[in-house]
Amino acid sequence: MGAGASAVSALLGGAAAAALLLRWRGRSGLRRAAAEAGRRRGLALGRMEKAAARFREQNPDVDADPILSLTLVELSEKLRDGSLSPDWVFYTYVDKALQVTKEVNCVTDYLQESESQLQQVKRQEKKDLLYGVPVSIKDSINCKGHDSTLGFVKRLNQPAAEDCVVVQVLKRRGALPFVKTNVPQSLLNFDCSNLIFGQTVNPLDHTKTPGGSSGGEGALISSGGSILGIGTDVGGSLRFPAAFCGICTLKATGGRLSKKGVVASIPGQKSAVVGIGPMAKDVDSLALCMRALLCEDMFHLDPTVPPLPFNEEVFSSSRPLRVGYYDSDSFTMPGPSMRRAVLETKQLLENAGHTLVPFKPCRIEHVMFDISVRGLFADGSSTFLDHFKGELEDPNIKQLLLLCKAPGWLRRLLSWILKPIEYCQEFIAEWRKLDLDVMLCPIVGPAFQIGFPGKISVAASYTILYNYLDFPTGVVPVTTVTKKDEEELESHRGHYNDSWDKIFVKAIRGGVGLPVAVQCVALPWQEELCLRFMKEVETLTRRRQRNL
């Protein structure tokens, strides 16, 4: 080898070594930042512990159990009529949230300013709808002075300049946002893990995921550490955690509640519409939250939100409904408990005088792949992948990243094969043809084993459909997995009997006793009708359970 070639070789070798060193130093810096964030989180949880302990010392006679047993409607009434002190309620939930997060790792930050806000609320003459109610907030929803990390190390130390509109409105209605909760890295996963705050587990079974991306919310509310939470949903991110953790939620139509100040996983994408919504243990709590949010304050703070107050007449109506239903989308074969949940609910509704009409959603393959390729990643995944430049990658998102990094020619080929059609109009036309009021359909369940959501993202077919259509959709738990359901999994083959179908069976195995839910769907802007339908399902389900 000549001197020149040797020099070039040495130069290239040195450049490669320098690049590796820089990359190592960069990753080392990220790990230090993550460790520092963990230390700060520990301090925040310590402040929660001190605040709760101080309150207990000063008020030794306060009994937490009666407070924690109240529904949101009951709690709100007692706070407003003065029979419950806002201090008692606030510090009871601070203490309970701390206990819960020690078990399931769901709280990421304490909004300590809520303590001073509590004193301000107590001085208010008007006791509004959410007066004194503690509320938990998903990580990606901006709270002034706190990070919205989306599970990314490089988003640490970037506190929000102001509260998002929804948080502002909550405060104006008397609520006390008091903690932020965990999410999966990037939000595009229905597990709940990242390299800053770690893995959140399902409170009902710690080997299972609580779902995602609003998984911290689902775990906290299911365990009683919060009575009301706010999350977001771009493909099931409210509905998976609700179904997996056995609580209720409502994904609103994309424009019904303000998203100003909510950080998106893929800014600018319009195909799968992000919905924001409440999470709670019962439907009346969701309705109370929507009643509080749909007010002049929201319409003034965000003029892009249509001024549509909560329609009490629709929510309180008792007229029989015409309900479309399906127990399979012909893409992801429902597990035995999923199918049974829909069919048993169908029977309850029919027995109560409602009309049930079979419905078949068409071309779900198109919905799934067209959204993921042409919709969510319409820019060739560049916006999404920008998040990961110089970032540590959570192993649970590995498969999605591999897809996003596929050669451009492959993504273009898929886009060419899967040309978009007027799917939404076609879906609504079939809905109108059958003269439907609402729809009943499955939601994936029971809770997956931890780590499996990243291996089978196609299971979101039941949820992402309604982001694509931008329909309001709610989740109500209706049953639990039986031994018979578990036994029938042995013969479950799926629609394609491919690797995804086989992974799905592994993911839901071992679920005896875990909750299974259904989805309740309405046409766009009809949140009140969706809630009314959810309430009917909840009432009939609880009546059946009492009679068993």
C-alpha cells in the first residue's frame, strides 16, 4: 500500500473512530440526562409524600376510604355543597396517587403549584362544576412549567410556556390538575414504556401492559389514584388503556375539544385525527367532564373550536336506539372474550327494546395500510424519525422504527398500490342506509403481555378506524375473561393464520379475570349521543352483574 493510500486509510479509520466516539459520548450524555430526570422525578414524588404526610399530621381524623369510594358526580356534589373539604379531597388523592405509582410506576411529575391553586379555589365565591376536583394529565398535554417529553430524553428540560387550553379551562371550572402520567416513547405504541421513566404496568396484573399511549392515566385511574384524567388518542391511545385497565373513556371528534397546547407525535399529519378526551371509572364522570369543558371559556380561548355546548337533551333521552353492530372487522380476528363481549351486549340491548342491525365495515386492510403509509407517515416518515435523531430508542418501538426506515422505493410502492378512496363517505352512506343512531363493536382485549403491543400494531384496526373517520368513540367495560374463553384460544387461528395472528394469541393469553370492553360509536359531533349509548350499555351491564 502506498503512502497516500495509507494516509487515506488512516484518515478514514480515524474519522470512523471519531464518529463512534462522538456517538458514544452523545448517548452517554442522553443517559446522564435520563438519570437526572429520574432524580428530579424522585424529588417530585418526595414533595408529594411530604405534602400528604403534613396534611395527615394536621388532620389525623380524615378517613380516606369514604372519599376515594365516591364517584366523580358524588364527589363534585359534596365539594360544592360544603360537606367535603377541598383540602381533604386533594391531599387524599395526592397520597393515593403516590401509593399507586410506587406499585405500577404511572406518575412522572407532581404539579406542585396545584397546592397554591387549591388555596385560590377555596377563596372563590362561585363553586363551579369541577370545584376542588383533582385531575391527572397525560405527559403530552402541556402544563405550564413542566416538560411534555413524549418519552424522549431530548425533550427534557423544555418546560411548557403556558397551560394548554383544556388545562386552562379545567382550572377555570375549579379543577386541580395535580400530576402528569407516563406514556410510551413517541406515543405511537399501545404499551407504556420509555427510557426516562421506565415501564408502567397494569394494576390488575403486573405482567400485563396498561395500554397506551395514555397508559399512565389508565393505570392511575383504575387503581383509584385519580378520579378524572385527560388523555389523547390517535389510534386507540385513550381506548386501549381504558379497555385494558377496566375503566371508561370518550375519544371526542377531533375538533370538539381544543388541542391547542397538546404535543403531537407526528405534527401536521391529518389522516388519523387526534382526539382528546376524559378517562374515569364511569360514564357519568365522562359526561360531567364534557359538560364542564364545553363552555364559553374554551370557545373564547380557542376560536377554532365550534361553540357547541353540551346537549343535555340528547344525553338524557330515553328513546330506543337503532344500533349497528359487528363482532369482527375481518382483519384482526377477535379473541373469544372480545366476540362474547359484543354479542352479550347486543342481547342486553335487544332485551331493553333497542333495535340491533348487523353492519360490516369494508376494506379494513385499506384503512390500516393507507393510514400508516400515506397518512401517518405521508412524508416518508421523516417528521416522525426526526424525533429519534440523537435519541435513545426504547426496544418496544423497534418494529415501528424498522418500518419507518424502510427504503423509500418500498414505501412509494406501497403508497401506489393502496390508492386512497372516499372511504369516510362510503362508511357514512352505509350507516345512513341502515338508518343507524350508533354503533357497537369490539375493542381489543384483554390486556396484552408487556412488550407485545410493539410486535402487533395491526391490532389497532378496531380503534384507528374511528380516528380515520373522526367519529366520537367511547369504551365501556362489560365482562371479564372466563376459563372457557382462555380454553378457546387454543383453537384460535385468525383471519390469515399468519405470524401476527399467532402473536395476538400469545399477547392475550393468561387473561382470566381481566376486564373486556366494547366500543360505542356515534357520528361526528355527536358526543352526547355516544355518551348516552355508553350509559345505556353501562346500566344494562351493571344490572346483569347484580342479577348473576
